[in-house]
Amino acid sequence: MDIRLKQNPFFLNDADIKWIEKVKSEMSFEEKVGQLFVPLGLSDKEEYLRHLVNDCHVGGIMYRTGKKVDVRSTHERIQKMAKIPLLLAANIESGGDGICFEGTSFGKPMVIAATNDSKNAYRMGYVACKEGASVGLNWSFAPIVDIDYDFKNPITNVRTFGSNPNRVKEMGAAYMEGAKANDVAVAIKHFPGDGCDERDQHIVTSVNPMSCEEWDATYGDIYQELIDKGAQSVMVGHIAQPAYVKQMNPNATVEEQYYPASVSRELVTGLLREKLGFNGVITTDSTCMVGYTTAMKREESVVASIAAGCDIILFNKSLDEDIDFVKKGILDGRITKERFEDAVTRVLALKASLKLHIRQQKGELVPPEEQLSVVGCEEHNRWAEKVAEQSVTLVKDTQQLLPISPKKYKRIYLNVIQRKLTDSQDLEVQKWRKLFEREGFDVTVRDRSVTLEAKDLMGFNLTSEKEELIGELYRSIHEFVPTKDLYVYVFNIENASNNTTARLDWNVIFGLGDDVPWFTKEIPTLFISTANPYHLFDAPMAKTLINSYSNSEIIMKEIMDKIMGRTEFVGQSPVDPFCQKEYLRL
């Protein structure tokens, strides 16, 4: 497919195009192949960096979050090593904290969506890319434009702008504008669209089961809009879209219909390039993910990705081996010469569109160290505080519990539910304890590292902690109720890759409820969910529930202001927290 270098999204001038032509004419076969790879940076040692840049000739690198001084230093070193300027990327989906420990965090994208104000999505993109650019970043693996249709999905969830396609489109476009203001390219993801399947593509090839018509009206509409608005790259996920594969290729086998998009010519070239008219760079998602690795043998899959129309292979099991696989695929014709040259040209065109060649000549690929002052600066934190104020959502308060006060509910029992069974000294637990204590409450913390076993019910050789838990189970209501004035549950089950669920995991024995809120009809109980908006599904007994979508300290402080009655709840849920279950509204 012809590359339109002077058109969207590259908009190159004659000088830019001459640079591409000159560079390509001087590149060896090995250097061209290297441009198709963006590995994960695993070290900052000199020997390792020189191998990536000078031996493998990679097109770019992505490092995980680090200290801002260290990230900047590593980026500066590798750009100085590189003959051709590098794409330097990060998952800055929620703010500068995606690349620097000190970066500003707005919380997950769903926090932004809950404000129902696209200005905040712009600010998130602006801050993420301004802070990222200060350490040398030029490529953002964001915005996420998945739609959170399935409330059981463990990975989309609060990483999305919600379940309304129009809101996702509006917020995604606003993030892009913020990135553009800082000369950072975006990678809209995860094509052809996650959120319909309750599984995680990190550990299985997930499926977008929509018909072509349904896809066009939702995901397709979003991608078309953002492509038209100038998205420079698209990240293709390990997600099948069988309806479009079958439409593009009526002879496709069932196995081919359920290939991940990252190896599917029908989806990458047929749907994305030809139907949607995308002219920019196409990158795979991480090719270390099981949704990718189980589709084909690795020697076949990395070749299939480039042949299908992807321009960049993201991350590797072994970079050297993957490079050899692609070289072999080019030499034996599985990747045509035209497809190979097309991919190299597009990668160079993305770099030219960011003026990396000019910045390289001026020695400006990585800004001076003084610009690090923008990372986590006061203005950015004020914006994050405003977002927190506008986003925290009161889902329900049918018992009319709020606001609370020490005068009415002096003795609080605090139970912070996390993936691991944490003790009372856990950092997250202590943050919440201190917040309540500062308000004048007496706080008792549930130590979830203490668990009951069947043998403990015999009453032999029990610790005092276990005796207390058994007392919760086998004590008269008249004795139990006066012990506390208010129970507070904080659900902090964060969504993360490689998990099959993001559900509540109670610490119980025989369903007796030593950790489960069995007492909501006896004692006033407040539920706060900081990471998953759907916990009513597992806690239908909750009569007062707050969703904050993230658990940053700025957001935690705002939750306290609202439950104490100092500020109003104004957040609007971007999803259905009742999971289409009418009884959860009670």
C-alpha cells in the first residue's frame, strides 16, 4: 500500500522526505531490519545498551518507570549512541507517573471519565507527555480507547474511559491533543478493541465477538475518528475479531478467524490500513504476551506480524533470535521486499514527523536536566487535585449514612481488602488508618494476615487474634453490636495484567463470614472501592458505596473530604456499577 508521506499523520515536507531517502540509501540490510524492533529496556549498563543500539540497530526502546534523573540519563546515552534517532516510549496512560516515579498521577483513565469533562483528558495527555518529554520520551503508548463492555474483564476496567463509545472517543481525542502540544506521538490501543471478553490478552488470545456492523458503530467509529484526527500509530492487540476476518476473507479457516489481530493480514491490512485508511505506523502489543505466543511458533509469528502489515515488533523473548527470524522471513519471501521496505519507511517517517532528525543535529533529542523541574510540579498537581474533586462518585447511600463524624461514629473498624492477605502494618492500610485518625476517629484495623482454619473451630491453642476472629463469628448480636460504631471496608483490588479476575477475594472459613460483611443489618457499614467500579456484584449487601477508580493519595484525601461532608460528590459513573442487576440498587 502506498505511503502518503505528505499527508495525515506524517505531514512531511520535501526536506523530511529527502532525509528518509538518504538514510535508507545508506542503511545496511541489518540496520533496516533493526528499525522494526522496539524492545523493552532491561538494563542501563553500557555493554547492554551498545548491543541494542549498535549491534541490533533497534528502532526504539521502552523503559519501565524509574527515577527521573536516571530515565533521562539513560535516554540521553542511547540517543548519543544511535546513528538514527530512537523512538523512546512509555505507557503514560494516566500521567507522568508512567515514566517517572516522581511524575504526576491523575489516576486511571476512568477517573478522568468520571469528571465527564474532556478538558481533564487533555490535561492528562498534556501532563503525561510534557513530563515524559522532559526525560526524552517521544512516543506515548496511549490513549487507551478500549470500551469496558464486560464488567468481569480483569484488565480493561478502570484503564478505560468507560463503557460509552462516544465518551471514549471524546476523551481519547482530547488526550491526543495534549500529546500533540508536546510533540509526542500517540499509539491508540488496543486494536481491534478490548473489553468485550472477560479474559485478559496477556494470558490468552481474547475475542472481540461483535458483528461487523456492531464493530463499525463502536470501536470502528472511535478508531476512524482518532485516525482522522492524526493518530500517528496504532497498537494492535492479541485480540481476535472473527467477523471481520471472515468478511475480508470468506475462505479463512476457523483457526484463522480466531488468530490474534497482531498476526492477521485481514485485520491489520484489510481492516486497519484499507477500510479505515490508516497511513501511520502499526505496532504490535508486547509479543511476550501469551495471547500472542500461543497462536503460532515464534519463528512463524514474528514473520507473520510483519507480513500482515505491522511495522514494529514490540518486546521480545530474545531480540537477537527475533531479528534472525525476520531476516529469514525476508530472504525466503514470506515477507515481501515491498512490505519490508514499506515498514522501514513508515518507521523513519514517524521519526521525521517528530523532527527527530533535526533535533539530533541540534543535540536536542533529550532536553537539558533543568527541564526535569516540570515533573510533578505544583501546577500539574493542582490539576490532579481538581480531577480528584470532580471524579469521586457516590454510587449509592440508601441507608443515608453520609456524612460521617467522630461524634456519631467514634469507633471505626477498618478492613482494607487487597489481593494479598496484608497485615495491619501494610502501607496502604496505614494510609487509611491515619486519614481516619486525623479526623478524630478511634480506628481498629482488621489484620488480614490472621486466618482461620477448620481445626481452629475446636478452640485448641488459639492465638488471641484468632480468638477475636472466632468471637466475631460466635458471639451474641447483643454483645457484638456495641463493640464498634462503624465498619469501613476499602476495596483495593487493582486491575493488573496476568490476572484472571479483579473480583473481591474474601478471607473466609466455611462461608461463616469472618472477613465478609455479614453484619450490615446490625452495624452501619461504609464501602469504598478505590480500584474497581463493579464491586457491588460481590458485595450486594453494601448500602453505601463510593467509587474512586484509583487510589492515589490525592484521591484518598478527596474521599475523606467528601465522606466528612466538606465537599460534594459530583463524579458521574462512566460505567454501570450495578452490573445490569436491579437488586444491586437496593
